[in-house]
Amino acid sequence: SLRTGIIGAMDEEIKLLLEGMQEKETTIKAGITYSTGTVFGQPVVLCKSGVGKVNAAVTTQILIDSFGVTQVLFTGVAGALHPELNIGDIVISSRCMQHDMDATALGFARGTIPYQEVSSFPADPELILQAEKACRELKQTYLTGIVLSGDQFIASSDTVALLRDQLEGSCAEMEGAAVAQVCFMNNIPYLVIRSMSDKADGSAHVNFAEFTVAASERSHAILERILQGS
Ligand code: ADE
């Protein structure tokens, strides 16, 4: 039976889901608090991973091993790379890749994990369709595209150009591809849903606290529809 792991990047983002959780129980593992219960009538495990790929990878493997989740959703904010994206728009992952995996000195393309069959991890087609449907119903502007992850906050237009030209990324963040790789290794479906907080070019200073609340409400509405549809 279905059990959904939901990982948030920030406290604010899992707050609304936590408040709506029934029969809540919490467990701490590797410093991460996991809340199990039901949300919108569905069995879920909610947690905040912290920032970066290692936190995201550890959190995802624990969700699978200790909590038996059958699918993983990641929700958070990201920097827009695609020129048509505006702040507040949503990116739904078609697939994820680690942009900071760099063995170009050995002749491998940027983002390619040496001696491994795949370096880009496709999201679950059914979850993509459900998220797209939710966005359409909510009249939420969205784009389905490549999510690039690395242990770097991107804040330069040169890097934006490079990530677009070399890896065709739609947005940059710091966790998605780690979640995606762990799910791939365990044969578990996943989806990343990101709300654009900036344009990754170091300009347009965003009121992060204010934005986070708006972004959380947006992703909460999308997650509600995905969970209710499942
Ligand atoms: N999360 C939000 N904005 C980001 C950026 N510009 N780079 C990496 N992660 C982000």
C-alpha cells in the first residue's frame, strides 16, 4: 500500500502539512525529525532534510529503510535558470542531475558520474502528470523541466548561462538530484516540486521570509491535490 515520504527544505514548508497531520508520531534519526501520520487522508512521513545533497541523501534513505515509504515528494524553493520563468512560478522535475559532479579533467561531460550507467534520474511519469494537473487546476504558472542540484547557491549570470547551455536546466537548487539518485538506487518513484525564489544571477534581492510563506502555500495546495488524487 501507498506511503508517501515528503521532504521539505525549510520549516515553513512542512509547517502547513504538519499542522494538518492526524495521528501524528515523531521519531528522530541521524538528527532529522520524522513525523508519521495521515495528511489529506493519506499515510505520509514528513521531514525537513536540511540543506545540501548529503542531508537530502541520508534523509531519503532513512525514509525508505526505516519508514517504508513507497514514493518520495520533495518541496522547496529554487533559483530559476529557464528564461521564461518568473519568481513564484513552479518547476516540476522531469529529471534531476548533479551539476557539481565534475570529472571533465578525465574526459567526462559535466554532470556525468564516472563509470555509472546513468547520471540523470527521471521523475515518476504518473506523479509528473498529477502535479501538472494540480497546477492547471490552481491556475499556477509552471514548467516541467530539468532540476539541477549542487552544493552551491547559484548567484551569477555566467553560471546561469553555463547551466542552461551545458545541462539544459530549468532551475537550480541543492537537494533534488540527491533525493532522485537515492530513489533510483532503491527503485522508488519520486518527484521534485520547486517554487522559484530568485533568478540565480545574484540580482533581484527577494524578501525570503515573506516569499517562503507564499511558496509554502503554493506547494501545499499542489501536494493536497497530488495526495488526494493518489
Ligand atoms: N535555492 C533557491 N535559490 C537558489 C539558488 N539560486 N541556487 C541554489 N539553490 C537555491
